[in-house]
Amino acid sequence: MSEIDTAAQRRERAVLATMAQTDIDDAMIERLVRAFYARARRDDLIGPFFEEHVADWPAHIAQLCDFWSSVALGTGRYHGSPMQAHMPMPLGRDEFLRWLALFQETAQAECPPVAAAHFVERANRIASSLQMGIATSRGEIVPPLMRT
């Protein structure tokens, strides 16, 4: 009798393949998230956004770990709406570029090169998408963020 290949089994194989290719695991994701947000909270430009909008840091870190697990590994653990969460904030190009610069610096410091590149590539897409979505909601047209 052949076993039916379920969506959960296909997802698990894809997650394991990504983990094997990048060496990313839950422990690395948590280290990166904690290190990045420790830096971001101290940053003069973007730190005030976090202090104003995050009341429960342990819960927020757990949610961000689930987010990055979903983004980096495809686990599907995150169930939220980043666009909706960021829409009311007065974020512009400078804030997104600073977020990306700090994220890239932190990923390169905390992760092996292949994993850092994997995270940074996804961070660039996320920041560009958020920036364009927020700008569009304001009736603005903005060029895409270009960060390497």
C-alpha cells in the first residue's frame, strides 16, 4: 500500500532541505532575532518605533521567531499580517533602509555566510514590500529599496 504524500509531509521535506542548504535552525533564528532587536531598539532612528508599538517584548520576540521561521524555512508557523501591523506607523524610506542595514550587519555577525545571505535576501523583499504597501496606501509612488 502506498503512502499518500500530504501537504504537511511535503512542507516538512522542504523545511529540512532548506535547513540542510543553509544550516538555519530554530536556535539560529532566535539568536538573530534577539540580537537584531536588541540593536534596533537602541537605534536613534528606528528604536522609538519599537518602544512606542511593542508593549510585550517576550511575546513579540516569540512572534518574530515564528515569522522568521516561516520566512526563512517555510515552516508556516507565523499567522499574522505584517502589512496591517506596520500600516499605521509613519515609516519611510530612511527607516526601511536603516532596518535593512542593521539587519544585514546583525545577520552577518550572527550567522554563517550562506545563512546570512538567505536571511538578508528575504529581509530585502519584506522591507521593499512593506515600504511599497505603506506608500501606496498614502497615495505615494516610491522606488524600490535597493540594498545588497
